[in-house]
Amino acid sequence: MMIQISPRQLQVFVQIAAAGTVRGAAEWLHLTQPAVSMALAELERHLEAPLFDRHRGRLRLNARGQELLPMARELLERLDEFGRRAGSQAETLSGQLHLGASNTVGNYRVGEWLGDFVQRHPQVGLELQVGNTDAMVTALLEHRLDLACVEGPVHHAALEVRPWREDSLVVCARPEHPLASRAGLEPADFAAERWILRERGSATRALTERALEQLPAGTTVLELGQVEAIKQAVIAGLGLACLPEVAVTDAVAAGRLVVLPTPFLDLRRRLSLILHRQHYRSALLEAFLATMPTPEG
């Protein structure tokens, strides 16, 4: 006997998984919280199994929910595509893409990443979640994102990695720092320096730690979760930092930061797109991928 599951119930399931709460899903779907709760209860009754674990007002996918979420999203995406192709707007893409970006991309390269697609497909809605690389990987593995762009290397069998473009870090100091006026810097000049680092789990932190292994021992004085906070700490004279070159251009031009020449350090990295291999590649997602520029290098 066919299970009577409605598109609305699938929408509720997908949005609760994304938001983590009934309230968040209700706001997104423009429904009342009782309506969302009822739709979820009906879906779980049809399936004869719960889809979420409940804890302190939040709902987290259980093993059954994690198994069914990709199929629920694919069914909704295929239904949207069916309606579009059958209707009068067959050539016009619409719908919603859930994207993720690690901090450098989300804060400093979002225009060059998304701009072309937005101009070509203004009817499509884009929701962008910004966090460190580890957070983006987790969100993709939990099927909360369609695609993400990250700074760090990703090695997971369930994820496809597509190179996008090159990026690099630079070592920054305040203009008054003693090293800022010293010519021909060498690794030994950095002995006992104070360093400000990103939080663990970020690609910037991982690359910085690899670079610091090539220098004499120093001291970590701060760990901060945002590039802008680190910039302000360096400007205030609290220490040195390795930061994305694209993120410090304005401060360097304004004379608030200087870039220390460190040709003996390899601070290059590649920005990459990551997708879940089991995620349905809808026409909308394929159109987004088609607008991505050819990888550099």
C-alpha cells in the first residue's frame, strides 16, 4: 500500500532539519508552529518511526532522519523541476539554493563567487551560511547545504571536491612593529614573537600552524573566530598574524597594517567547491555550477 505523504510534510521535514526547531521551520515556510508540528507528527506516523531526537527544544536528525533527508530533498527538487518544465516558464530557473562558505569566501569573495549567477538567474533565492571549513563539511554531510566553497583541504569519501581558485595568506604587523622596518627578514627574526591565531577547525589556522613550524618558537597570545577581530588585534599591537591577503588590502592601503615579506614561507592555498556525492544535482544546482569560473593554475 502506498504511503500517503504530502509535499507539505516533506517541506516541513526538510526545513526542521535545516533550522533545528519547529519555530525556525514555521517562519521559513510562513506557517504556524502548530501546523508544522502536526505535519511532522503525521509524517512520522506514516513512517512509523521518529525522524528527530528531541533535546531542550531543539530537534536533531536521528539515524533514520539522516537516511531519509537526501531523498526528501530530492523529491521536492524534482517536483519543483517538474512544475517548472510543465509550466509556461520552462526556461526560467527559480527556487532556492542553500550554500555554505568558509570565512574568507563568505566575507571577502562572495561577490566574485555568486555575482555571475545572481545576474543570470535573478528569480533564484540564495541562502548563504558562513563558518569555518569544518562547519561547512559537517553541514554538507548532514545534507543541510547544496554546495559549499571552502579554504581548506577536504578529504572525505562522501564529498566531491572541485578546485576553484588560488588564495594566499600574508604575515601582518602594525606599522610600528620592529620587524616592519627591518629589511631582508629571515626566519630567525621571528624568534619569540607573539601570534594571534584563528580558531581550530579553520583552514587559516591550519595553514598558519604549518607556517609557524618553519619559524623559531613564539607565543600564541589570542585565538579569535573572525578575521576582522584578528586585524583589530594586530592593529592594536597585540601580535602578528597570518591573514588572507584579500582581507587586509584595505587596512594596508590605509596604513594601519603592513605585510611582512616572508618568501621563505609557503602561504598559498586553493579554494574549492565541495558537494555531497549523493546529493541530487537538480537543474538549479547544475546551472549554478555552470557559472563558476574556470579554476586558476
